[in-house]
Amino acid sequence: MLDPNLLRGQLAVVAERLATRGYTLDAAAIESLEAQRKAVQVETQELQNTRNTRSKAIGIAKGKGEDTAALMAEVAGIAEKLKANEARLAEIQQQLGALTLEIPNLPDPSVPQGADENANVEQHRWGNPRSFDFAVRDHVELGAHKGWLDGEVAAKLSGSRFTVLRGELARLHRALAQFMLDLHTEEHGYSETNVPLIVNSESMQGTGQLPKFEEDLFSIEVNEAKRYLIPTSEVPLTNIVRDSIVDAEQLPLRMTAHSLCFRAEAGSGGRDVRGMIRQHQ
């Protein structure tokens, strides 16, 4: 979620930068809700001041033995208005929150503008592509030739976009994960963490998967509550400190994990699905 102060103070700038990535910000809706929020808060503050003044007046009147019925009725009416304002403010905040959760991150000003990858700008190149004097096989052909990569059996077990790894390829898969964990923990000071593969909606919202990318997530029902299979271990790792204030002395927190990841890839539109690309797991 973007900083609310940024939306309040630089809404036009935010809308302009988001437009460069093809996103149309509903600035009018945000401005309307912000105006309503301010109006309710101002009225609430005025009502609270009036209530305090009338409450003091009641105390003074009682001390003099005067009738306080009218003042007490007025204070009771103010209390009802404050209760209604509290409910209205919560409703406005909920609408603002739902709206801002849909807003994507701002692109860096240095990012080239364009509709697709054809607008990408090559920054630098290292070495030269190798040339071969034989027909080059991709990973699918190599895996099938050795019996290491089996999409047909995976489809029988689970459906499309799954693979079964065997033999040396399965061993390589395990070795790469071990190499990554050893490198980060032994040479870069990261703490190895084993995380749940199923998380709640608050965790998915905390890292921006919800509500924007719900169609790309796998979900299950656990005790009548919706839970999600993680699309990356970043989700549980980041949410370890959700709703927490971390002492500066503890920073930076360096955590790493190896986990299975699950993605529905609903928006891939059939692109790049050959072999171990855009897998569900």
C-alpha cells in the first residue's frame, strides 16, 4: 500500500506516475472519500468540545442546585451523534483502504515507458552468446531424454503445469536449494527460517498479494476460514514482523528460506508454459 500522506499531498503526481505503467488512478474517488473523512473528523472534534463544555456546565449547575435536564439531554444527543460519526468514519476508512490496496507500486522515474517487453532498454551486455555446431536441446528435451523430467506423469497426478523430477535432476534441485541456504547463512549473515506454506489473508495483504492478485493464488478452507498457499516464502518471512515495532538495534533483519511455492498463473494467458516455466508448484 502506498503511503497515505503521499496520496493526500501529491495525488496528481501519483496519478501521473501510475499512468506510465498503464494504470488509471481513480483520483476523484480518493479525493471525495478524503473530503468526507476530514468533514467527519472536524465535526467529531467540534462535538467533543461541545460535550466537554456542556459536561462542565452540568457540574456547575448541579453545584448551584439548578435544573440540568436540558443540558443532560443535549449531552446525550451529542453522544449519539459521536457514535454515528464513529461508525461513518470506520466506513469511510474501510472504503479508502479497499481502494488504496488496489493501487500498484509507483514505477521508478528511470524505468522506460512502454506497453510491453519490446520497450525494454538494454543496459549492458557481458560476453557473447555461445554458438554450437550441433542442434541445441532445451531443458524439456534433455529431461525427457534422460527420464529426469516427466510432465505426462505429473499431469496424471495433478493436471497441467506440474512436473515430476527424477534421478540426477531431482538431486540437482535439492542441491541448489542447499547451496542457496548455505551461501546466505554462512557467507552473508542470513538466518535460515522454515515457514508455513499456508497463511491467512492478513499475511497475503501485508505483502500486497491481496486483493490485487487473488486470482493467481491457491486457497483452501480451514475451519471455515480462508487460507492461502504461499506464492513465495517472502510472504511469511515479511509478515513475521507484521504489526510489530522492531528496535533499531535489531536491524537489519536478514532471513532466508527455501519453500515450495504455489501460483495459479491465471494471468499468463498460455505464455511460456513449456517445461518448468510458470508452474503451479
